[in-house]
Amino acid sequence: MVETIASPLTSRFNYQRLDLKRCVPAFLSSHKILFTVLWIAAFASVFLWQRNAVRGGFAAFWLGPVRPIPKLRPVAFNLTDFGGVGDGVTLNTEAFERAVSAISKLARRGGGQLNVPPGKWLTAPFNLTSHMTLFLAEDAVILGIQDENYWPLMPPLPSYGYGREHPGPRYGSLIHGQNLRDIVITGQLIQLLSKLFHSFSTQKCLVQNNSGSLFFLTVAFLYVEFSGHNGTIDGQGQTWWKKYRQKLLNHTRGPLVQIMWSSDIVFMNITLRNSPFWTLHPYDCKNVTIRNVTILAPIFEAPNTDGIDPDSCEDMVIEDCYISVGDDAIAIKSGWDQYGIAYGRPSTNILIRNLVVRSMVRWQLRSTLAEFCISAGISIGSEMSGGVSSVTVENLLVWSSRRAVRIKTAPGRGAYVRNITYRNLTFDDVRVGIVIKTDYNEHPDEGYDPKAVPTLQDISFSGIHGQGVRVPVRMHGCEEIPVRNVTFQDMSVGLTYKKKHIFQCAFVQGRVIGTIFPAPCENLDRYDEQGKLVKLSVSQNISDIDYDF
């Protein structure tokens, strides 16, 4: 049921919008890239054949022998030492709890490591402890129990005021931690694919032609196929999604992994999939690293399964990840309206780099609202009432998505979004590339202050390329929330429709450096490559927003 990257690779050959005369020379002009693409495609075909047809026979040839689990702490335990049974049926909650309790006594010795061997380890939610490494071996899967009666209820997040979907308590996460330090959740790295993925995500292989884009998606496909053998945390969210749609739940669904009020946290070399709600939710944390993580959920019928939600977090790196989920791949947050303003914890100093993401979702916000939520690759907001600043997004490929990068807010949010840098982004088959939206009018209750308006300023875009984009830019400021000091440089995006108003602006002030395509809106000042003013904007308040296409 879980969506993977395999089918879009095949369908791309049936969905080319360029005519044959343009497409063939693009391939032939770069024979080295073409040769590499064909080699990787052949490798992928053979790999899938051997995996499906002779999994027990030649799999060792491809994946190598079972490697010993490295010892990353002074003391290491196996889950089986505490009575764990990895048959996919036995409930292992008590085994996890006993293991965590044993590790909690080892803080003065540098903590402990809990090894989860290959197998399927069914469990109800459990808590972590400080100075702990949770290590998932290859082909180890932690399965979340689907009966919500096993999931504990927790108080609402203080910066949200009440449960995100229902007033009152919320369900906890499958793997949870509060007030912790020095936490690692990791697995064994498939070295070949990680190096290949990292190499092409950092060498401007996010290219502006069909052969290069196909090449990168092929690399991503292999990465995801191999990462299927990584240690996996599977929330088995299908039951949760169905009950949510049928309105059978009385509390807000829980995340897959949630760490709160903690520091020095590492997630690395694992796969997270099928979360009931948001997948990975660091809340009010410092010094967080997320590296080589694959996050998957169906792109349809899996509501609110965001990939990563940094929420009031500081000093964070997200890199070398593949994310394809049923909502935003990444959504940076910091609290909701008056509750977030009162809590007052910003998200700041966040670096996001070397990612491939997909997000293709449209669903109704609430049954009482006529508005719909449309997901994006990388979002800031809309819950940003503690402020968001000093965020860099670079070396990013967004493919087959409704929105690529987006900032969303509304009156009532307060605070600010500032010092945001986007560079070296590639959009492939994206309906709207860059979005700034200031009328995302979803509020926790009637107690919000509509006069608490946020400020949006100091946002830059450079090295923006792609193909198959319907609307490259839609920046919809308003009189109460204008967008200030936006910069565009080095932009060339291939279009799906040759409409007039495809670079859309309203209440936007900023500048364009050099020549970009498509031509910018009249709201922006024009500068040449040397920074010399060429033309002042006619008016920053001009509006040519068009939601009809």
C-alpha cells in the first residue's frame, strides 16, 4: 500500500510535455549522462528481479552478509534479552520498557544501546531515556499496534492550546521522549546507495533537462529500494487514517516519533513509514540532526502524514533524505495563534539540504470549512506564532507535487518569518513552485487576535530551475501582511502553460538581480548582474493573483 518512487519513473516516459524534436537532442547532447542513466536503470531492473524472484538465493550477493551490529555505547543490550519476540504478533511493549529502564541506570557510564534484531516487533507506545541509542538492524521493523486503546492520552501541546484535531487530550507518539539529552535512533547504513545519493544531490545534478532529472530520480529510486532493508519504524497508520476520515476518533492522532524539550538528538540511517499523523516531530528541541532518513506514506488517503515537523526548534540539520508522504514533506512550525505567541519559542537556525521530496495532496481542512489544504514539499507555517528565522533550504528536488516551497500564515498568527534562504532548487512536474500565502485562516478557537499580524521579510531565492511547472511564483501578500525584501536571482523554469500571469504577486516589495525566466511581476525592482538599478517597480501593491490555473 505504501507509495514508492518506482511507478513515477515508468510513468514519466508517458508524461513528457516536450515534443520529440526537443527531447531527443537533449538526451544525445549529453551521452555520458545518458549512458549512466541506462546503466543505473539496467542495474535497478536486475536488482528488482533478483529481489522478487530469488530473494532467498542471490540476495546476499547484492546486500552482502549480515553485518554485526556496531557498539555505539559502553553497554549494549538486545531486545531479546528482555523477552522480545519478533514474530509480528507478540506484543513487545514490556520488553522495550524493561530495556529502557535498564539503560536509564547507565547514565554515568555513558548510557546504553538497545539493539533491535531482524524481525517484526509489534509494540504499543513506549518512552526513551537520556544517553540512549536505539539501533535497528537491517530488516528490523518496529510495528505500532493499531488499537488506539493501547495509545496513552497526553495533554495538548502548550503552544497549540488544545488537540490539533479535537479539543482536549491527544494521543501520544509510538516512540516518545521528554526532557532528554543525548538520544540516537539509527540503523546500519547501506553505504553504496548513500554515497551515490549524496554525490548526486550535492553536485548540481539537480539539472535543468530531462536526462539529468531522470538520472536523479533513478538514483533516488535505487536509494529507496535499498533503504527498504534499513531498520524501519512502521506506525501502521492505515487504521488511523480510515477512522479519521470516518470521524470515529475523539482525540488528535499521535505522531510516529515525538521528542519534546530535549537536546542533542540524532536520527540517522532509518526508514519511517505509515505514521498515524505527523511522522517525526521534534518539539522545543535543540541541536537536532536528521540524516539519511527515508520517510514514506501513501500520497493519497493518508491525511496529515507530514514527514518532518521542526516545532519551536533551534540548531537543526536535515540532510540527505528522501520523503514522499500524504502532506508536507517538511513543515517548520512554532505554535498556533495566541497560544504560540504566549509560549514564545521560535524555530531558528535550521539547515535543510540534499533532499528529494514529493507531496501531492489536496484535502478539506475541516468538515465545517469550504477551504482545502494543498500540501507542499517544504513549508514554513502556518503555525508559526513563535516566529521562524534563519532557515536555509538548498540542493532540493521537488517532483510530482502540488506545491514546491511555501510560506503560509494569516492574521492572528503574530510573530515573524525572516532571514529565509532558498538556493539550488529544482522543480519537476510541480503545479506551483514558490508560494507565499497570507490568508491561511484556520484558527484553534475564537480567542485569537486578528490584529496580531505577522511580518514577512528578507527572503531570497537563487538557482531556481525546473520543468513542467504551471505557476512558478505566487506571492500573495495583503495590506495587513505585506511581503518585504524578497530577492530573485538565477531563475529559469520550464512552463506547462503559456499564460500571461504566471509570476504572480500582491503586496510584495523586493528585487530581481539579472535576467530570470519567466519575467517577474511589476512589483519588483530590477537590477543588473553587477547590482546596478535598472528599473524601479511601478507599485508594490499591484495584484495579479489568479487561482484559476
